[in-house]
Amino acid sequence: MTKRVAYFGPAGTFTEAAALRYDPQAQLLPFSSIAAVAAAVDAGMAEEGVVPIENSLEGSVTDTLDLLIHESHLCIRHELVMPIEHCLLVRPGGSAQEVRVVYSHPQALGQCRRFIERCFPKAQAVAALSTAAAVEEMLQSQLPAAAIAPSRAAEIYGAEVLARGIQDHPSNSTRFVVLAHQDHPPTGRDKTSLCFSFEEDRPGLLYSVMGEFASRSINLVKVESRPNKESLGRYVFLIDLEGHREDPIVKEALHGVRAEASMIKILGSYPRYADWA
Amino acid sequence: MTKRVAYFGPAGTFTEAAALRYDPQAQLLPFSSIAAVAAAVDAGMAEEGVVPIENSLEGSVTDTLDLLIHESHLCIRHELVMPIEHCLLVRPGGSAQEVRVVYSHPQALGQCRRFIERCFPKAQAVAALSTAAAVEEMLQSQLPAAAIAPSRAAEIYGAEVLARGIQDHPSNSTRFVVLAHQDHPPTGRDKTSLCFSFEEDRPGLLYSVMGEFASRSINLVKVESRPNKESLGRYVFLIDLEGHREDPIVKEALHGVRAEASMIKILGSYPRYADWA
């Protein structure tokens, strides 16, 4: 049976590109929110789900983090990193000279702000719900318009690519995670994501938890905090570390964390992208 | 001369309420973005500027953090925490029964999602640029509409408050900071915010920096990471600690951090809100 992979759609977004890159053979099912992707996997409508988790310019996708912390029991089974190349799309035969409106998702507009200011100083930037929706709005626009979207959106919606790589910052990439009911067996080159919080409000406890890893030479790849949603100034901490949760020293460190934290949730162990790419 | 305080406006937003609470005597000047508030203070159009930095449900206001890290030389001179009470506003004489559209800023819509689903299952939620803009759009709407906004927006725009405290989560509060050219002299009950990053990608360095504070019993109130905007997986760390940058032990610890970090920026020392409220 063909594997079904849900993704944060619609078709023509960078998340679809990530899902295609992850499994070109899978049946891809678009969903309209990150929560809907998780719900689809949870309910068995798809075996796996692809969602963005972090961008090199914007930082964490907080919807994904908060879903993993507070709502979902799904695990991270894979990660992948995709370069983000924004393109300028117009109607077939359209030209850049006449553009009066530029549609895109607010993040994409922000990432191409200088390009828009330079090339279209008089155009109005208009927010769309996704880069794919921006292409549809551009095609239906009364005024001469352009959209900022991945090049694949041009194929899907029948638009024309006028310019490629128009983002202001050359190093723009997004990390995606594949959610599933189970995480990945050890491969020897793994990462583990976990979150934890403390009953008491003593930030020294975070230092002590980090010591569990430092004293065992376990490399922390990422340390992040999110509000615990109960009171301002109280946090849930997220850590990505090198190693698999079944590795003996990681197991030992996690045992130590368990003794200090009031809540700990292992979000999953999975192959490091650099190593499977 | 009356002090001029810039704020992230327009009038009728929670940031205006924070600015009023901070200095009821000041002349308040609204600006349309967080960057514009900083630019206004920088250029001398206002002595101080009020911007949101953190919400108990949504987490950090990344625009404010990135501005402080990468762009502005302004300091944090004060902080204040405001409870966020969302209200349902309609046209004068309007009723809840007929509401077909609910306007608000996406964050406010998100924070009142369950309320909207329960009370207006058939209404369409429409995003506005600010809670104040939502009230204006509601007043001009063709369809019977409501807006989610602070109660003060009802006074300013001549709308009627139909319901108060409609947020799904009772403990919703936002921390604001006052930006100025200089931070605050020591009061004995202070906080200090700083950010730093490392040349090398060795997360053990964060642990070591945290040790500079832990070993001196300096309490860390917050630890946060933001992308360094150069490559995925490289971060700038932000720390809020208890104490003033001129306190001898804080000075000593900061000296230690300086030796380990490739970049360190003291964002300011200021009175702890709990103590001046």
C-alpha cells in the first residue's frame, strides 16, 4: 500500500516541496493547518505528517512547538532541511513593469522586503494565507499583480516565474519534521528532541539539567523556551541533543532529568539530516 | 517640557494602555510598527518608546527581540506587565445574535478561539492589522459584525462593549518594555537583559556561560534563543537576570561572559516590575 503523508498545504508551498523531497513515492495529502496535519496522522488518515519547525531567519514555528509540547502524542520520526528560494510569479505573459500589488504570506513578504522596495517602490504588499493562496489571488487580481512563492507554485497554478532567489538574505532555510506514531530506531547518527518544565520557578534547575548532558559530553544542538501558558515568566524548555534516546549515556542523562523536572516529554529520536541527506 | 512617549499603536491597543499606565502625564505618540517606535526614539522624536516583548500564551514578540539584538542601540529602561482583557465590541445598539463576521488581530482571534466557536459557530473570523483596526473595520462592515479589542477601543471609536474577558485562558498577560537612550540607575531591585553568541558552534559554551551566573547565585529569570540569521542551527542567546549591571557580582559574571562569547550586548538594567507596581 502506498504510504500516505499529510502536510501543511496547500500544494505549491515549501512544506509540499519538503514532503516531496522526503518521500517522492508517497501519496501526499494537504491540510490547512499544522494542528490538522497532526490530527490526520493521529486519526490514521495518514501514516506520517510533514510540518515546518524552524526557519533560519524567523526562528521557531511556535505553532509546531506548542502542538508537540501541549497537545499531540505524536513523535518526531525524521527531520529535513530545505533551502527557501522565493520566486516572483506573474500571469503568463505578464511583465514586472506594470506590477501594482505584490501578494504573499507575511513571512515571505518580510523575507523579500528589500527586493520589493527596490523593484516595486510603488506597489502595495498584500498578505495572503499561504504562498499558494497568494498565487491564486494574483491570478484573479483586478490590478496588475505579482506573487512571491516557490517556483513549483508556478507549475501548479499556471503562472510564470519572472525572477528566482529574490529573498534579501541568501542563507534562508527551513527545517521540517516528520510526525508519526513512533519515532525512528537508532542509526548511530541521531538526534533527540525533548521538553521539560519544573514545578518550582528556580532557573538554576535549567542549569542543573543542562549539567546532566554536559557532564556526559552529550552535545546540545538547541535550547529554547516556550511559555508554559499558565503564568508569565514560567517556561517549558526544549532541547535537541546529539544521540538516540536508547543510547546508554543518553538514557542515563534522561534519567537524571526525570529526577529534577516535574514534566518531561521525549518528542522523539530520529536520524540527523546532515547524515541522511 | 512634557515627556513624549512613542508606542506601537494605533490608539486603543493594549500597548497604548501600557503606555498610559507607564506615564499618564506623557504625550503619547502612536507609531505603526515596533521598528518605527525605536526609530522615533533614536531620532529624538520621543524620549521613550513602549513596545510589547512577551505574552504569557504566545511567547516572545520576536520583532522586538530581533530589533534589540540586531538593529537598535536603545536600552531597556523599564518593564511593565499588563493583564490582557479581550472584549467583544459591536456597533452602538448592535446585538450578538446577528453577528456574521468577527474582526481582530490574528493573535487576539487565536486567544478567543473557543469563545468564537461557542458563541458564533457560523461567524467568519477575519484578520485585521491591529485590534484597533478591527474596530474600524467592524464599524464599516456591510455584514453584521463584532470586533475583539480592549475596552478602551470602544471609547475611542464609539463602539459598544457587549462582553468582557472573553479570552479562552484566564491568565493572559503581556510584558512591555520601555526603550530609551539610557537604561535605569540601580534601585536595589533590578533586572538586567543581555544577549550573546559564540564564534564556534559548541553548545557547551551556553552551559559554561550559565555557570558564570549559577556559581555567583545570580538568578536567571529567562533563557531564550533566537536565530543568528546567518545559518540554521546557530543562535543568539538572551538572558534576563536578577540584579543590576553595576552590581559588583553581576559585573564580575558579565566579565566572565565577555571572555567566552564572541558577541555580548547588554540590553539594559531596569527596576523589576513586581517591585515598582
